[in-house]
Amino acid sequence: MDENKPIIQIRDLKKSFFLPHERHDSLVEFMSNPFRIFKPKGEQFTVLKDIDLDVYKGEFLGIMGRNGSGKSTLLKILAGIYEPTSGSVKVTGSVVPFLELGVGFNAELSGRENVFLNGIILGMSKDKLKKKYDEIVAFAELEKFMDMPLKNYSSGMQVRLAFSIAIMADADIYILDEVLAVGDVEFQKKCFDVFRNYKEQKKTVILVTHAAGSVKDFCTRAVFLKDGVFQVQGDVDEVIEAYNRG
Amino acid sequence: MNNYIELLKEFIRTDFKLRYKNSYLGIIWIVLKPLAMFSIIYLIWSNIMVMNADYKMGLLLGIMIMSFFSEAIMMGMDSLLTKSGIILKIKFPREITIYSAVTIALMDFAFNMIVFVIFSFFTPIHPTGIGLLLFLAAIVCIFVLTMGVSLFLSILYIRLRDIHNLIEVGVQLIFWATPIYYTLAMMPEKLQKIIILNPLTLIVTYARKGLITGDQVRLEDFLQMGIVFLVCCAILLLGTIFFKKKVSKIAEYF
């Protein structure tokens, strides 16, 4: 792959959502114009605007911003879950989004069954999961519990299992949404080792977090998102400072 | 593409497994429940109303096909919403959720057919090779038809939740608009013309003819089945086009 070409290229991105107003039509109102259910009243709410971003291979980009600043929406667009309202998003290479750990986890299924369900949802093949199964279980430190239904797991155990599956996913780009703070101190240390490993392998990682510490430790570049626009872009320290100022 | 099939299989496996999880009899229910349900119908029609054998088996088969139809439509319609937790978190081909829901309904139908075979020991049917082929063609038609309708409804349902109730009633209406308890010949001529327009009428009629009175199957039947098949394919095509066009925005409306 060409090193000088951005692996993610966003140009002039805008995303707005339709916010429907409360429906309090009476039956009479409805009868007067039944077709209105197809055209509910509401307004457009712009979440992101004028976003330009280039991410190169091997970069570790941090995205900071207050709640409601549009971080998650941006990640969802990168992950291909939302479509941009206007502008272009070009992503070259495979993406694994960790917007939430344990996507598709089912409480009634055993830990073992969930490994395969979640792993396949994340795009891994069944053969690969079979091969990596012992490794996943060992990493999660859940050897004794794999045949137990997930509903009997503690929340910490669930997160550990989810994280252990997630790191097996092989992709060019990883999108992480505040998943750093999982498990106890020991397990967190292991997680950070995994991130360091990504960095060494020259994987591209996009990290959304509120923790200035992790941005400082890992990110080569950062952006500060406020009210849907990039306020500061580039230097990690500047971004953290801007974030702290609000 | 590889992952596509694996994901489909995993969805089917999981959803199928989950249904009978936590019950003592587990997977046995898949056959036990239809066996019990159809025994009631069978016993009523054998003892209270004395009917001829072909009619009795035709009734069972008709009900089985119609319950496949309603189950496939209802589960297919709900499938995007029931999988919304995954859809909101990761990109994958969304149509897999509908494919898996309709396939599960087909699997249920296959288990119902085991029950049908059990009943056929008591009330003999007359299957032939060519008749079975006609029966299979009818099942393929209804599978394609429900798939197309489900693709369409699943999108509509996200935007307009009211259709869930509407379709539930609609499925009932279609059940009674299809010759299940009655035969086409019993109806006044005017009504016959309307009932025959319902593609399920032909599907049920030919499925019965193929499986129960296989010795009466003629080549013309396949010709008519072919026309039904083309109609079903057209519905699937329209459903797929509509789905592909609308699905990319669906995550915003959950």
C-alpha cells in the first residue's frame, strides 16, 4: 500500500439527523390528512459539519470531545453504519469497529457459543476462531466458565471475554470507542499491551476517549471536536489542553 | 463472501438454538408442538366431521404451508428491529437478518413435514416422483415470495411501526382468502375469480396435488407453477431493489 496516501480520507463531511417533533395527533387530525404519517413534522439537526481529515497508515489518532460533540457519530460514519449527509468518506482497507464490546452477545448462550457468535460478527472465520479459541479463553482468564451461560457472568467477566475476542480480529484499521477502561488494573495493563502491539505492527487506530492519559501515551496525533467541528487538529498536547479548557 | 455465509449460518444457528434454550425437552418441542397442534385438528376432522382422506391431509398440509407463510412474514418483518443492537454497532450485509429469519421459518416447516409424514401412516397419501417435484416447486415459490415480501416489510416496519398490527390482520385475511378449509369449487363463481388471483391459492393447490394426489399431476401443472414462480421472483426482485435502496439509512431510524 502506498505509504503517502491516506488510508482514511474525509472531505467536507456533514451529517445531520432528522429530529421528529412529538406526535400528538388526535384521530380527527389524522383523518383530516392521513398521509402525514409519511411526512412527520420535525427539523434537521446538524451533528457534524465541515469535517476534513486524513489518516495515514500506522497512525494512532485520538479524538477528544465532550459528550454530544459528535464523536460517536463520526466513528459510526467511519464504520459505515451511518451515511454522510454530504461530503465524502473514503476508507481503504478493512475496518473493525469496537464501538461496543461484545456485539451480539446473548445472555442465554454459553461463553463458548458467544465467542463464535461475536467473532463471526466481527468478521472472523469459524476456522480461525477454532484455532484461536484457547488463546481467547486464556487471555480472558475464563477457562472454568466457558460452558456457563453468559447471564451468570459478572459484568467484568463479560467485558474481558468480549475484549479477548475483539483483539483477535485482523484489520487494517481499528476504531475504538472508549473501551480502554475495562476490567481491573491487571487486565487494563494487558489491554494497553495490545494497543502498544497495534502501534508496533503499524496498524491504524482511531481512539475516542475522555482520558487525556491514554491519548498522551498512544496517540501520534489528535483532534478536538466541539459542536460538530474540529476545533484543534494535530498536536496531542494542544488537543488535551483544548479539551481541558472545554 | 465467505464471511457472508458464515454469518448467515451463525444467525440461523443462534436464533434456532435460543428458542428452546432453558426448556427441559429442548429440541424435542420442535416436533412435539406441531404434533400436538395438528393432532387436535386431525382428531376433530376425523371424528366430528367425517371427511374423506385426501381432504383431511390436504387440510393439514394447507395449514402447515400457511403457518410457514405467516411465520416467515412476521419474523422477516421484525428481523431488522430484533437485530438492531448489532446493526447499530457494526457494518454487515443487513439482508442476512431477513434471510436467516425466513430460513428459520422454512426449517420449522420442514419439522412440520415430519409430523405430516407421521399422519400419513394413518391416512395414506399418494405421492409420486413427479408429484414430489411439483410439491417442491410450490415450496420454492412460497419461500421466494415470503422472502421478497419480508425484505419490503422489514424496511417499512422501521419507519412505520403500525404495520405490525396491520400485517398480522392481513395475514389472517390471506389465510381465509386461500382455500384451506374450503375448496375452490365450493365458492360462488364470482369469488373464485378473486381467490385464484391470490398466488397462495395456486401454491397451496399444487403443493397438495403434488404431495397428496401425486397420481393426478399433469405436465400443465408445472407450466402454471412456472408462471407462479416468475411472479414470486418478480416480487423478490422488487423487494431486493427496495431493500438495497433504503437499507443504508435504516440505522438512523431505530
